[in-house]
Amino acid sequence: MPVDIVIGAQWGDEGKGRITDLMAAKADVVARYSGGDNAGHTVTIGEAIFKLHLIPSGIIHPGVICLIGNGVVLNPQVLLREMDGLAARGVDVSPARLKISRSAHLITPAHIALDKADEALRGGDAIGTTQRGIGPAYRDKTGRVGLRASLLADPEALADAVHAHVVEKNRVLTQLYGQPALDAAQVAAGFAAYARRLAPHLTDGAQLLDEALRGGQKVLAEGAQGTLLDLDHGTYPFVTSSYPTAGGALVGLGIGPRVIGRIVGVAKAFTSRVGSGPFPSELAGEMALRLRGTGENPWDEYGTTTGRPRRVGWLDIVILRHALRVNSLTELALTKLDILSGLPEIPVCVAYELDGARVTYFPSDLAQLGRARPVYETLPGWEQDITGMRHKRALPANARRYIEFVADMTGTPVSMVSVGPDRQQVIIEA
């Protein structure tokens, strides 16, 4: 059986969690391959709302094995809090179901303190990180001084390693940033306690997946963030510190390209992003408030992790073409189509005007992207409430036209369309 990958095709927050949850119903293993608890996936089942930050969305399906892969940076305290919250709601998060790759890396309070200090020092040039220690943890990983999850197998060895780590980071915190030092002994003791709970969850992630595939099992790879936050292919430097693209799934799980099946790109029917950086189709004023929502509902445009209001704009086809190219997407899943109901007209960005020329490619140069102006094609809207519709043929003609326009402009089939936040509010094979 192949590995299917779920990819964010925009700046993250596209609704990957609910698409992963839907696809996980037919999977044996769901594996998270990148990022940390800076990501937030929301799964809505009736009145129950599950907000997940580290644990793969497949955990809601009984019997599905969930793996936190080697490409993830892991805050043990956050993971345990998430596990306890799920267990209190009757979800099985035992070592038989939830696995942690020994090659994943750990996030410490020192990483978080450095993240906050660095953003504060940048002032008006801040990147807009979630300040969860993600960047500093990945810096330690690439600098070959990181703390691997394998240390969780030995609480005493972990405590010693964490103590030395905090002592070293305190030098930077105090001498470079002028921040107070952390209590290294206290942090080390906390990690020893985390290890005693998490050690049974450790596994060789790549071996687990290889055995699953050789046994004919179905594996679903779940990403965090989106294509435009990729370290190489996103709007650098306003990006995350990992690789949320399809290539990142291979590296972040230890699998090869020959086992890949579907690569599903998830995109909102409009565009949103959190953080700084250029955003060609961004809206302001009443229309931005209309797309964003009030924040009273958990599916409004406010960050699952940070609670920050997201910047919003019209759908950008140029972005989707970029995501198609760097990920080799086999299909698109379009989310939040219901939010566009009631609009008389819906502009879609189909190209940019850049230095007097019309371009249909996504500029890799940030300065060029900042000068790019959207070129819109306006489609007719629809008045009907579509949240109760479950078949494409039931949708208003103009809603079907919108879906077909996206497919035609990207040259990619739209296989799923969400028309509401609930697990059941998805039109399959749209």
C-alpha cells in the first residue's frame, strides 16, 4: 500500500486537520512529519471539538496507529498535556497507539526563552513566530547539538543532558539578550519526570513505517503549516524552520519517493496567513472582517495555537500553482467554501502585475513579491446556504463554477470540498 501525503497549499491553517481526519478513516498509520506545537489542527465531530498541536489527527479514529516522526520538534510538556486532555475525553493515547520516533528532537524552556528574546530584539522586523521554541530547536538540530527524543529512554541521562544544555543557553540569554537565567536543575528535573511517562512511546519511526508498508498497511503522512512557510520554497524569511512540503514528508519520516501515492494539497476557498510578510491578495476593512469572522466560533480565522487574528484575502491561483509545482500535487481539497456564500461577486487572483508586466509565477524574491499587485478575475457568487449539501450536483451552479474554475486554472482535480466545520460536511470527489 502507498503513503498518501496531506500538504498545506497556502500559508498554513488551510484545514489540513479535518482532511487528514477524513482520510485517516481508511488508514492504518497516520504519521506527523514536520513542525512542532506551533501548528494547530482542529477536528470537529458533532458538538465535540478536538484541537491538536503535536498528536496526529488520526488519533480520533480508534485503532489507528499515530507516529510523531523524526522531522518533528517535540515539547514533552505540551505533548503530555495534550495526551492527558485526550485521555480525559476517552481517546486512547497508550503506547500501543501513540508512537514517538527516537530521532525526533526535544524543545526545552531554554529554546522558548531564546525564541521570545530573539523576536523582542527584532522589534518591528519580527518574523511573527509563535514563540514556542521551534526555530531554536531546529537550529540546535542542524548545529548537531540538539537533544534527541531517544534520551527519554533514560531519565537520568536526559536530566544530565538538559542541565548542560540549559547552562549553555543561559550564557546566550544573559550575555547577548540581557534576559534572566533559567534554573537548570529545575528544568532538568522536569524533563526526567517527562521521560518516565514518555519512554514507553519511543520507537524507530522509519522501521515502523517500513514494516507497515511491507505488511500492506495504509499510511497517511500529515504535515504542519503550508507550502509558503517552507524554509526553502516559502516567503523567506517569514517562514517556519522546517519543510512542510512533500519533500519534507520523505525526510521527516524516513521513506523514499517510490512509496508515495496521493499528494493532496489543502487550500481554503480564500487565502489567509498569520505573521509578517507580503500578501498580494490581502484584504482590509469590512470584507476582511466578513471572511475572518468574529472569533466567537472555533473555526473562525484565528490561530489555533496563538489565537491571533489571521490576515485574509481572496483566493490566489498563483500561490496554488507554486504549491502544485513544488509538491507534485495529485489533487486539491478546497475548504471553507461555505464562507463565500452570500457574496454577490467573488474575485480570484489569477496573476500578478510586477514592474509593469503580467506574471503568472510566484516570485522567489521577497522584494519582488512585495511589489506584486493582484490581477483579478471576478466570478458570480451565490446566495444559498450550502452547509447541508453533500453532493456536488446539489450545490448552486455558481458554487460549482467556482470549484471548476479552480480546477481549470490549476490543471488539478478538486477531489474534496468542505462546506462547514463538521467531519461530515465534506463533499467527496467534487
